[in-house]
Amino acid sequence: MDPVLTVMAVSILLGSLIAFAFFASYFGKRKSEVQSIAKSELQPEPKKQNKPSQPKKSHLKAHSHSHADKDQNKRHHPLDLNTLKGHGDAVTGLCFSSDARSLATACADGVVRIFKLEDASSKSFKFLRINLPAGGNPTAVVFSDDASSIVVASQTLNGSSLYMYGEEKPKASDETKQPKLPLPEIKWVHQKVHEKKAILTLVGTNASYGTADGSTIVVSCSEGTDIMLWHGRTGKILGNVDTNQLKNTMAAISPNGRFIAAAAFTADVKVWEVVYSKDGSVKEVSKAMQLKGHKSAVTWLCFTPNSEQIITASKDGSIRIWNINVRYHLDEDPKTLKVFSIPLHDSSGATLHYDRLSISPDGRILAATHGSTLQWLSVETEKVLDTADKAHDGDITWISWAPKAIPLGDGEALVLATASVDKKVKLWAAPSTH
């Protein structure tokens, strides 16, 4: 045999033996690994029976710790009491009921929610859900008469609408069945109001001035120049005024229902008086006075609880407190009681303006916002009581104090509510004024 062929044959034989030994060892190891995996998959059940609580206990701890971290992150400010959850989009408006036990919110997801505030520190809140007609986007809400009825401003492609929802009386289909829970139903509706212009603000109060009969007067302010008054329970139009200032910013009504004031395009604030008849109904709305003094447009205003003063914030960087309890019929002008600079600045030191104002029911604390920043000021000393630089993860769209103290744990406290484009509504405690 050729020596070359002999060497090749021996080489092939040795290579085959080496390959066989290698693969035999490899598959032996794989068989061992498969057997060990199979055994481990069969063993967890006995282990769970021997120590069933251990993994659950560690899981619960981690879960609780995780929530604690989340709560701590959410409540980054000491005055941050709680967050009302469940909104699916930006919250554009909110309003407390007169007894402060209900809080209504308007959300861009097409739903109005009425939360029950049994305790401001509660971990969860029950709420009533009101779905607006298809295509309706609620922009503002205000309670009418009591917590069982509410007026909603809605925006559609066809313009603005006003709906009043009220609870129908419980009904029983037969004597054996329990009465059904009250459900909200539309009591009245006005469509295409304000000549199809958007409603910027919707506010209301129980009129108590003079001969007023205590009915809820609702004021809607459009993005145009018109402002309309409505009877909360019946939906009757009670009057309307025109600011004649290119475009409105907002309007407010005094707590006693006597005055209506509007901030618009110019630096002046116009004030009207609601005149009541002897039978308690609205007779007319007449021009009363103008607040002149700011050098630039007024961004927001609010009445003090006694209805005798107005607080204004302007783009000129100042806040003014006006006395409107004057004999304007005798041409007596409203008086400026205080003027002070807005104590909020940007990184370059320039004074910022306030977007919204709300005064506490005791008249001592002024809450103000700029973007996502929330500030509390002392009305008496003009000093900053506290600031939440990032109260929300987006711009604040509305703020309102509860009209009276709300239960909080074992006690009660004055509470401020803020709404935001970040889909959240937050409850805040009042800072100390000392």
C-alpha cells in the first residue's frame, strides 16, 4: 500500500475517534443539565408549602415601600395634602359646593366628576361621574343651589353650551325592590351661547345682597366681550353686559351677589352692580365703577369674602387691593388700599405676573399661580407665606379655596384645590400666617 494512503487512513481514524469522544462528553453534560433543570422545576411547590409566607412577606414590603416612595415624591411640599385621581386628560376647572363636602371637576376627557370630601387626608375618594353628550368637552363647572345640582360649560365644534345637571328623585320599580340611586339628569340646556365663542370662566354665588332671594346667580364670561347672567336653577337669562375691551380675560361675582367685575384686554377693571327687585329677582345689571391704576392688563381678580374689596394682579408686576364699598351713585371713586409688587421672579430677576388668584374664606391668605408655581401671600403683611415651585407637572388651570374648613384626620383645616393640565387635582393645606 502506498505510504501516503496509509498515513491518511490513520489520520482519518484518529480524527473520528477524537470527534466521537468529544461529542459523547458534550451530550453527557447536556443530559445532566436537562435533568437538573427538570428537577428544579418540580421543586418550587414543596418549598412554597414549607415557607409559604416568606416570599409574600418580602413582596408586600417591597410593594409598600414602593408606594411610600411614590407618595413621598408626589407630596414634595409639606402643604400638599392629597391628589384626586381618575382624570383621563387635562383638568380645566373645579368648584367646591357651598358646604365644602363636594368638589366638582371638569376634564378634557369629556367627564365631570363630583368627589365626596369626607376627609381631605383619605387614601381614596368616591366620586359621581357625569358623561357629557357626545362631542362635548367640559371646560368649567359651578354648583347651583346645593351639591345635588351643577352647571357645566361645554365646548364643541358648534360653539359653547351650558348644561344644568340635577339628581332625580329615587324611584322604585315595585315594592319588593330597593329604590335606585339618584342619577344626574339634564334639567336645562342652552346651546350656542355667547355667539359660539368659548366660555373662559364660569362662576356663581348664592345672592344675599339687599332683597335678593338667595338663588344661585351664575356668570359666564366669553372669550369675546360679552358676559351673561343666568338663574342657576331655571336657566333663565337674567342679564348681560359688554366690556367693550376687545377681548375678555375673566369675570367674577362678589360673594353676596351684588357686583360683577371683569378683567379684559386693557389695564382698567369694569364693575357692574346687580340690582334686585322687591320680589328677590334680578331687575337689571348696571354699570357701577371702573378701577383705574394699573399700567398694563389685569390678568386676574377676586373679591374678598365681605364683598367690599377687589384684589387685582397685573402684567405690570403689581397687586392692588381696592375698596369698592363707595357711594358710586354720588360719583365717589373706588379707593386703592394697597399696592405692592408681585414677589415672584424668573432666573434673571425679572418680576413675573400671576395667572390666577383665590382668597381664603377668612380673607387672610391670597393664593396665586404662575405656570406650575403656587404661592401663598399674607393679605395683611403682603409677605410670602410659602411657595411650591412645581406644584404640578404642568400649568395650573384653576384654583379655589373651599368655602369652609374640611375634615382632616382628627381635626379640620382650610383647603385649597388646584387643577392642572397634568390630569391631577391637588388639595393643599393653608400655611401658617404667624
